[in-house]
Amino acid sequence: MTQNRVFNFSAGPSMLPVPVLEEVAAQMLNYEGSGMSVMEMSHRSSSYLEIFDNTKALLKKVMNIPDNYKILLLHGGATQQFSMIPLNLMKNGKADYVVTGAFSKKAAQEAAKFGDVKIAYSGADNTFKHIPTQEELELRDDASYLHLCANNTIYGTEWKYVPETNGVTIVADMSSNILSKPVNVSDFGMIYAGAQKNMGIAGLGVVIVREDLLEAHKENIPVLMEYDTMADNDSMYNTPPAFSIYVLGEVLKWIDGLGGLEVMQQRNIEKADLIYDYLDQSDFYIAHSDPANRSLMNVTFTTPNKDLDAKFIKESIALGMQNLKGHRSVGGIRASIYNAMPLEGVQTLVNFMKKFEEENK
């Protein structure tokens, strides 16, 4: 069944662990003897509520989420959170945003519709190669929150520290590195993520929010965008993205079975080091991000020119490697090596990089 599968380096939707796909396939027509697929179940049925509750419990276990945080499983992926966050959390009409890539820029632009947004740092002038140091951040003591994007898929950068904010709540978009390594959830007032990279399939937004932040939001906002309403109804004010939640549960079982996030982090470091070590000794390829800010999830680089970039991508497809083309806004090459990417896939890529360099210098 798996012999014709490619190595899918897509930034999202990304590849899923084969054991998860096999389990989902095996249960597709008749989940656990229920006589129906999960896609057909009422979200209020005992069979589905067991899936839902187990998924939340396993996420809490795997991420070590404290008891004073709520887990919300919502529609709209991460992008819907760009609006929900300011509507619910911009208590005094002020928020600071760090712009380190395309999605943090979009989040800031959306939040500016609802209040006073200060750009505490922008990496636009250095083509987003860099994550700001603490000293480069221009933070306000009276901001309702500081928003950052923990990993930037397009540019291949990742935060390696948690900024000091003098008590201002940090809200983090972790769409492309959540579940890739341990995180101290208590460092953040809220963590959110779209599921289609490390957590499962598209259609699901995961929100982990500290309970005290659920109080007192803007009046007259859409009911499905009220965190307190969604929390009070356990994410079931309306029908949730039921199948996406089920797949998240299966992914969490896979991670937990391997040994949790500490093991996942070591796997990811090994994969990323293979590529970065080769890039660092090559005078043919050029890595995009500063060495201190490199992402474990998205490795971005170029060949000497655009024609060779295109040739690289064409030849990689012929060898069973898909979606290595960089984002349309920056070009080049991007290898997204999320949790489900096996070491063999990265080894195949590096071997091809070596051969391509030898043949095209």
C-alpha cells in the first residue's frame, strides 16, 4: 500500500504519519464496530464524544497543558484567529505585533481593524531572514498582548526564546511548529495553530487559552467568534470540524506512542541538521535564514539562479520528491520536514542535493 508514496515536502497541508493514515483507512467505513464512519456520526453521539474527549485529554497530556487553560477545537484554521484574537483579547484597544513573515503580517493587518496595533519589530527590510533579539523589540507596557508567529513557513525562521514582556500576555501562532518539541505552555497566554502541518488535516484550528483571558471581550461580536461562548459549550456551540478532530487524536496517539515531544524534538533536530550541515559546507546552495534563527520545520534555500531552481524542482519530482518549490512570493526551494517526514525522506533529499550540485556547478 505504501510502495508508491512520494516524499511530500509540502508546507501544508503536509504529509501525515503512515500509521495514522493506515488506522484512519481501516476505520473509515466502520469505526470501532459502530457501523458508520466518523464522518457520519452525530457530534453529540456517545461514540463521537468519546473521540472528542480523548483527543482533548491526549493533547493536554502530550503538551503538558496546565489545568487553568482551555482547549478549543474550532473551525477556520489559524487565519480565523487573526480576527478572534483582537476581538476577544484586545481589552484596552492596544496590542503589539512582531512581524517576522507573511502570516504575522496578515495577523497584524487584521488586528489593526479593531484597535491600536504597534509593530514592535518588522523583518521586512532584511527579507525576513532574522528573528529579533530582545533588544530589538519595541514593546509597550500597556499593550493588551504581544502577538508573534513562532515559526515562519515561507522564510524558514523560528523563535528560539520567549521574549520578556514585563507581564504583557504573549499570544503565539504555532501553526507550523506545534508538537515538534516541548513547549512551556505557561509562558503564553494563548497558543493557536492550524492543524494541517503537524496536527492533522485542514479545517481545524486549535486554541489553548488561559482561562482568565476569556473574560470581558468586545460587545456585539459574532457569537462563533466569542472564546467564552465556545469554551462554555466545549467547542460545540455548533457542529465542530468532527473528522479533523478525530485525525488530530490519531496523530496524538502516534506521537505519544513514540515517546512524546522530547523524542519528536530529537527526530526533528536529526533531520534538520542533515540539510543544514550540507548547506553550510556547500558553495552552491544559499540558505535563506540566519543560522541562529533557522527553523527545524521549514528549510529554505536557493541554487545560484532561478533557472537552476526550476531544474532542481523538476528533477526532484522525477525522483519521488514533491512540493519542494518555494512559496510563490519568494521562490527558491523549501523543504518542509514536519514530524511525519521520515529520516529516509531527508536523506533522499540531501543525496539528491549533492548529486545536483556536482552536475550543475
